[in-house]
Amino acid sequence: MAGKGAAGLRRRSEFLLVAEKGRRAAMPGVIVQALAVPEREGVRLGLTCSRKIGNAVARNRARRRLRAAARAALASARGGWDLVLVGRQATVDRPFPALCEDLAQALRRLGVT
């Protein structure tokens, strides 16, 4: 996974490209969109949470939880992927081990790990 200050998905066009051309897996705690980019080393990660989740505090909490879960799940990921993690309402309240398992299962379904 991209570390602090490393390259991640930042621009809207990058998020839209992953959504349009990539594959997705929906789990109770997170939706994962993945696009294979074989010429790239490493994994670029983007996080998004809409207003459906709640106020700014709830959205930030959801993003922090997704970032922590991704740190654990992507430690063994192969390179060459752009990933977008989309927070859901359950992301905020779901027990953290269950959220981590949701993410790991989605990544397995998509062939990232």
C-alpha cells in the first residue's frame, strides 16, 4: 500500500477510470473497485465516502477505519492495482475484525491478493 505522502488516487478522473473499467465487489462493510494496471509497481489506493454515511465526523471515521483495514489487508497484495474503497453506512459501526474480513474477502474475489 502507498505510504504517507506516496502516490495514491487523488484526481476525480482516476477514481472514475477505476469505476468505469475496473471490477467491483460489494461486501456489508465496504465496496471495493479494482483496476489491474500491470505496468505499475505497487498498489495505489483511493478512499471515498458519500454524505449518505452521515456528517463529516462519521465520514472521516469511516475513511480512517478503511485506511487501517487496508493497511493490514494490502500488506500481502501483489503490485499493479488501482483500488478504490467506498465506505458504506455499516463501515462506521461494523466491528473492526468484521470490516477487515469484508475487505480481505473482496480483495480475494477480485484477485488482488
